[in-house]
Amino acid sequence: MGAETLDELEEDEPFELIVSEDKEITDGDQEASVIKFMNQIIWEAFQDRATDIHFEPAEDELRIRYRVDGILHQAPMPPQLKRFQSALISRVKVMAGMDIAEKRLPQDGRINVRIKGEEIDIRVSTVPTVYGESVSLRLLTRGKIFMSLDKLGFDPDHEAALRELIVKPHGIVLVTGPTGSGKSTSLYAFLSTINTVQKRIITIEDPVEYELKGINQIPVRSDIGLTFAMGLRHILRQDPNVVMVGEIRDLETAEIAIRAALTGHLVFSTLHTNDAPSAFTRLIDMGIEPFLVASSVEAVMAQRLVRTICKHCKTEQKVDETYLHKIGFPEEDIGKSTFYYGAGCEACHQLGYQGRIAIYELLVLTEALRPLILNRSAASTLAQKAMEQGMRTLRMDGWRKVKNGVTTIEEVLRVTQTEEHMELLEE
């Protein structure tokens, strides 16, 4: 991973920069070696299935890191790269149509490239740091987001429950999790599943990550006042059946979304909470009345992404039973389960993992839970009651995927770690 020199790309590697006339690159913009080197960085990120590329300037080096399957890896770079720092960053700015003279303020841009006939949309963000501008590139492959509901890794009961939820005539369905946990992929799968000629679906997103045919998508433009709240208010005048709001960030957006759900619209959105029960307390903390939350929210799904074991080097693993008891692995499965790990091979760059799958926690609001929300009960109380009614936590769903040989114990602990399990992960 990573480029060893500033040599040119091989001529037969199909890499094409898609630019409009005003962004056309001329020979005078940068040295050919810098142009080729930047192409090589993007090319190798694509080859390694990276989702992000980070250029991070330090005092004596320019560090380049790729994020593959959610984990950052440093690319080996030649020591003289620091001398090319300003030229490389200027090159990225030219490609993204940004102001190369502005180095004191953060900027955002966009690059479209075509690699092996596949269009890649690259979101570019620059921020000034002590030793120069830090640049982040987010690679979005258009085809990869369109995953149907049955390809997302749901257990049959989860999938059946979701299929019922997403065809309801009204209510709110929330997806929660940290940045990069696959929330957008899930929402797009929901929309694709219910996208028919009979349904008018409108979304407001920041930004519109992927274009869905037959769905009206509005990008947020805060600089001109088009916020989630303003966009959502106008969407409701457009006669929609289904509305998707990229994220509920503030009280105003939450209020309009709830009003929409109570007046006969199905609303999908995301929240940043650690688990599903916390979504209710988060909305109440924002300032929404508990009775409105209890009457409008139909379900909350929390999710995380775990790396899947590489199929080429999957190897059986012996795990000590004492350790399994310590981490809370289901008692009834200890002694009966077979565990696997990736030994490391060329296909996975010796990492033992290749690709990712989500683990889920689905909380469907029942009559037994509504009184707890009305009484502003703690998230832990809601979680306890939901588990009594059959909800599986993120970790429980993770253990299922471990038992099925899809991922490892370490991965499940890594993404669902609580304070008492952090030291176990280090062992």
C-alpha cells in the first residue's frame, strides 16, 4: 500500500479525471510527476478499497493514510515527500475546483474520476493546521451503496420487522450510530425497497451522497440558508408520502419531523447516539415533549460496522472458555461454538480481514415502552424493558455473527466496547 517514488503511473492503468472546462488541467499547473503521483495515490486507494485518504502535514514529514474497512493504515512514502507538500495540496485543490490561493480557511470541493470504467465521487475537505493544510478525501463509489435489504446482513427476524416498518403509512424510523457506521447505506436500502411509482419520496441530505432514480433529493446549502429545518418545512408542501432527513441535529428539525410523522408522512432520519434506547432520551433532551416522541417514533435501529474475516485465509481458532465467560459470550453457546480468524494473506494485505458487515440493534416501540418514555425513564431502563420483549443488543447480534464464522470476537468487542471491556480488548 502506498507509492514508493514519484514515478509516473503505468500507461495501461485506466485512470481518467472527469473535469468540466473551467477545471481543465493544463501542463503549467503542476509538474507532471506531481500529477502522476496524485493519480497513483487515488488509484492505490481504489485498489485497496479505501474509503478515505488523509494528507497530514507534520514538522518534518507529510503523512498519507488510507482508511480501509474502518481502520487507518499509513502508506509508506519517500522521505523527500515533504518538499512536494504544497504542490500536492495545490494539485488536489485544482482537481476539486477549490481556491488554491486560500490557505487560511477551510474549504470543501469535489472531484469526479473514472477508474476501470467505474465512476468515483471524491469529496475533498481542507483545514489549516500548524504545518500546512490537512486534506481529507472521501471516496464514494456509486455502485456500492445500492444494497438491497437482504444484502445488509440482517437476521431473518430483523429483516421481516423492518420490511413491515418501512411500508407503514406514517411515523418516524430512526437509524443511529457514529459517523461511518453505514447509516446512509441502510437508509438508501430502505428507500430503494419502497421506491415505486405510487410513492412520492423526497430527501434532504448533507451532502447527497448517491443519486437514486425516481427520488427527489435536495442538498443542504447552509451558506444560503437552506438548512435541514428549512428544507423539511418546504418538502411538506410538496405532497410527499415518504421523507428522508439526513440527520436530526437540532430542536427545530426534530419538531418538524415529528409534526410530519403525526400528519401522515413516513419519515426516515439519523441520530448520533450510542444505542437504540438512547435515541428517545436524546430527542427529549433536545426539547421534544415525551408524549410527541412516544406517539411518533415507530422504531430505532442502532448499527456498527465490523470487519469480516478474509475468506482466503480463514482459520479455526481456539478460544479459552474462561475468556468467553469474562466477555459475556452467551453461556449456552460456550463449548458448542467454532471460532475463526484471518491468518493473513496477500488478498487481505496480511490483515486477516476483508470487507465489512453491520451488526444491528432494532428497538420497535411497543405499548409497554410508551409509558417509560412518557415518564422520561433513563435509556438503561428502556433497554432493559426492550430486551425483556426480545430486543437483541449490538453485542448480541455481534455474537451471532461470530458464531456464524463471519467476524471475530475482537472485532465485536472493538466496536461495542464498554469501559469494563476495554482492558479485555488490550489483552
